[in-house]
Amino acid sequence: MRPVVIGISGASGSLLAKETVDELLRREVPTALVCSNDARLVWQEEMDSPFSETLAQWREHPHLVHYSIGDMKAPIASGTYPTRGMVVVPCSMGSIAAIAHGLSSNLLLRAADVCLKERRRLVVVPRETPLHQVHLENMLTLARMGAVVLPPEPAFYLKPDSVHDMVRFVVGRILVALGIDETLDEKYQYQGPGE
Ligand SMILES: Cc1cc2nc3c(=O)[nH]c(=O)nc-3n(C[C@H](O)[C@H](O)[C@H](O)COP(=O)(O)O)c2cc1C
């Protein structure tokens, strides 16, 4: 099975990245991981255990391959290497800007560029608020190129009762956008007004 590429950039939301990778591995989906240097800094602020510890655990999984951010010789840097597409979660405004403008100065950006040029699925999970004109224009550029722009917004109508619930909802949306799931878990589907 072709791998899904997951890029973790330095926006807030390390938990979204962790839960996405964990879910892919739980389903035994081959996963190619690349993480920016600033993503590690944000992780340090937001998570209870260091990134290196989580990465060491992930690397023990037979379905995960990790590539360094500077490794431009990694297979995911080439369009000839078949993948199922890529998600960048969370996606910083810096990475959004670079991807929207075809700048590929690190492996995460290059892998996203490859998805666009090969017309593969690219899902970006932007995190910033508020958004200025350039942020919005860059996201529009990506949407026009066929990328799915999937902000990690909670579905308040589903009455989430924890951060975990909100994160699980977003991870479900990511899996659907990547074509790994056809529909969301029933728990995260709107069932219409209750009695
Ligand atoms: C704690 C912390 C939180 C951050 N949150 C965001 C964010 O939510 N969105 C964003 O675009 N940048 C955020 N940044 C800034 C990015 O990390 C910075 O612009 C970085 O250069 C992005 O590079 P990268 O996309 O290569 O990871 C944050 C930085 C830190 C240290």
C-alpha cells in the first residue's frame, strides 16, 4: 500500500499531529513523517512529553518511516515515488505561503509541492487567528490548485465535551479528506435534531 505523507509544521496544534499519526498507525496505514524544526519547538510548549520520545515510539512501528526536514534525497521529494497524498497538520502560515508559491526549501514543502504537481491529495490544516489578507489569499490559491483547506474548527453542534473530542473530530475529517475513510465515525456525524 502506498504511504500517506504527514508533515508537521510549527503552528499551534501538536496534539492534532500526534492524534493523526497515532490513528494512521492504529489502522496500519504506511506513514511517511516529516517534521519542521519549529514544529519541535511548538511541541515542546504544548505537549507533556518531548517530541523525541514520541518519535522514538513511532519509529518502532513497522508502518512508520521518518525523514529529516533537510533530507532532500528522501523518496517523498520525488514525484516518481508513489504516495496516497499528504496532510500538513498543523500547517503554519509560513508553510501555507511557501506551498502556495511553489517554494520548496525543506522536505515538508517539497513533498507538498510534489503532491500538487502530481495531482495527488493535499490536505492542509491551517492554524492562525485572526487571518490577514495574505493568509486568506494563500489559502485560496491552494484551494484553487485542488488542495483541501481544513481548518481545525470544532463542530459545536455535536456538543464536544473535551479537547480530545474536538481533536478526534478533526482527525476524522482529515482521514475522510485523505480518502482513508469514506465517512466520519457515527459519533461525529450530525444525526439531526434530537427529540
Ligand atoms: C508556541 C508557538 C506557537 C506558534 N503558533 C503558530 C500558529 O498557530 N500559526 C502559525 O502560522 N505560526 C505559529 N507559530 C510560528 C511558526 O512556528 C513560525 O512562523 C515558523 O517559522 C513556521 O515554520 P514552519 O512552517 O517551517 O514550521 C508559533 C510559534 C511558536 C513558538
